[in-house]
Amino acid sequence: MRTVVVTGAGGFLGKLLVEKLSKDESIETILALDMKEPLESLGNLPKTKKKVVDITDELQVKKAIEGYQVHGVVHLAAIMSGLSEADITSAMKINMIGAINMMLSVANEATNPRFVFSSSIAAFGNVAHKATYNPDINGGAPDDRQPASTYGSTKAAVELLLANYSRKKLIDGISLRIPIVAVRPGIPSGAASTFVSDLVREPLQGNNVQCPVEPEQSVVVISPRKTIEALYKALLHMNTSQLGPSRVLVVPGISAQAKDYVESLRKIAGEETAKRVSYRKDPKIYDIISTWPSKMDSKLARKLGLSPDDSSDDIVRQFIEDYMPGANI
Ligand SMILES: NC(=O)c1ccc[n+]([C@@H]2O[C@H](COP(=O)([O-])OP(=O)(O)OC[C@H]3O[C@@H](n4cnc5c(N)ncnc54)[C@H](O)[C@@H]3O)[C@@H](O)[C@H]2O)c1
């Protein structure tokens, strides 16, 4: 594969992915697209050409990839769930029109480029209220999308458009429905799900944190390591023939309750650290999170080589290894 495009390349997942792709021998050029500031923070990586692009502007997107034969895209640029709910206009423009602009700009019947879309389990929406929903919906079951948030609606809508573009063989699409990615370093993001990361990161860094959902709230989580592995495999090493017409693949995560992460903190970092967590329900966050699946069983993704993390302990340990090396824990 020669040229690949990564959008949202200066974001949390984008940076990790571009770093990994820049070490891959099969890739000649990475076009890293993002807004100015996030892109500046990406640093200089081999084979990587940084392009400042607002994906809501089709001309800017076309200009950025002009002259390149694009073999693959990982489309990550978006605004997250909390911001989408607060600003529906931006969500429509960035998450919807931005994704359409990307598909329009690379669609090519002759080369049929791989197009990996970072969808979310928020696309399930109210279907998630069934205790254990079987997400292997790749036969194209019509009722698997009942998003109950602006973010989930935009993700579900793009999934449909990507499936149609793939049916027309203009792109070779995969919509990865990604669980909550944790633990995220840095400051809390605009995602309603950011609390899972906050719950682990803040106490480890000596700060108190309020958990906005009840201790028994179950959430499906995946580590950054496993997420990058899924995006990488979907871009370079996945046969789409088993995906069926929906082109949706539900990425496996682990289901655990909020209090399990506090228990893991207690086990790994001690009582003092675990005591930094208190619970105070925030209806704004809870109303979004409670419509997402709390349990999933992604058989097809496992068959295609993706696997979940081991446990909440594993999620906590990975954060310490990757982002707090040398910490006395
Ligand atoms: N992090 C998670 O928990 C999670 C879970 C499921 C799905 N996803 C999806 O994965 C993708 C990446 O997530 P992330 O956590 O890295 O998010 P992030 O917010 O860290 O990165 C998103 C990037 O998109 C860029 N962007 C936003 N609007 C843009 C525009 N108009 N033009 C160009 N770039 C623009 C931002 O500048 C940012 O760098 C998103 O699509 C998200 O919905 C994330």
C-alpha cells in the first residue's frame, strides 16, 4: 500500500496511529490531515506529510490529496459525544459532511481504496437496552441502529453511506464500532465517556475525581493499544468479504462496572489512590452513556483477528506502563 490518509491525525488516536503507520514498510506516504494546532503537536515523523485541512470544506480536502493515488483512509476526524449533543450544527457539519467529503474525495472505482471509518458503539443506541445484544449484525439486520444521541446519529448515518459507497465499489469500506477508549492521557475530552479515563488517570496522578454515573454502571471499554491494533488491521490486513453489506464490525471490548476500575486502582495503586474517587451522578452524562451497550459479544471481529483487553486491571496497568513510566506505584 503506497499512500494512506489519516484524518484527525493530531488527535488522541490519530497520533498513535500515524506513529505506528510511519514504521510500516508497506507504506510510502502518510497524508496526515487535521486542523492547524493539533497537527503542529504531531511532530515530525518519517514518510508523513502534514496537511492543515478543515474537512467540512470539500475543496480543502480535494486539494490536500491532489496528485496522490490514495490506497487507504482512516477517517478519525470528528467531534465527540458531549460536544455533539451541545452543538448539533457542528456535529452535522464535521461528523456528517466531513465524512461525506472524505468519501467523495477518494472514491475511485478503479482503485477501490480501503476506507476505515471510526464509528462508535453509540450507533447502537436504544438497542443497547436489551441485556445482551448480539452485535454481529453483519447480515444487515435493519434494527441495529437506534442511536439516542446526536453523536450516535451522525455515526450511524455515515455507516449507511459508507455501506452504499462500498456496494457501488467506489470504496472498500469498514465501519469499526469502537467501544469507549480508555485510559486517555491529558485533560478530559469532549466525550461523555471521558469519565472512564478520568476515573483511572486522575487518582493515579494524585487528584480527586467525581464519577458521574452510579458505581454499578457497566460500560464497554477498549485500551488505546487494542484500538490502534484494530484500526491498523482494518486498514492493512483485513479481508472485507466476510463483513456483509453493512460493512460494520463491532470491535471487542471488556464489560466492567465503574466500581471495578476503582477496585483495580485499589489493587494496583493502593487504598489512598482508590479513595480519591467519589460518586455524584451527572444526568447530562448519564443520559448519553445509559443508551450505549453495557455488554457486547463481537464474534465476527474475533474471527477476523481482533481481541479485547483482559480486564479492568489490564486497562489500568497499560496506562501506567504507557503514560507514567518510572512512577512509583
Ligand atoms: N476516543 C474514544 O473513546 C472513541 C470511541 C469510539 C469512537 N471514537 C472515534 O474515533 C475518532 C478519533 O477519536 P479521538 O479520541 O482520537 O478524538 P480526538 O478529539 O482526540 O481527535 C479528533 C481530531 O479530529 C480533528 N477535527 C475535528 N474537526 C475537524 C475538522 N473540521 N477538520 C479537520 N479535523 C478536525 C480534531 O482537531 C482532532 O485532532 C473519532 O471519530 C471518534 O468519534 C473514539
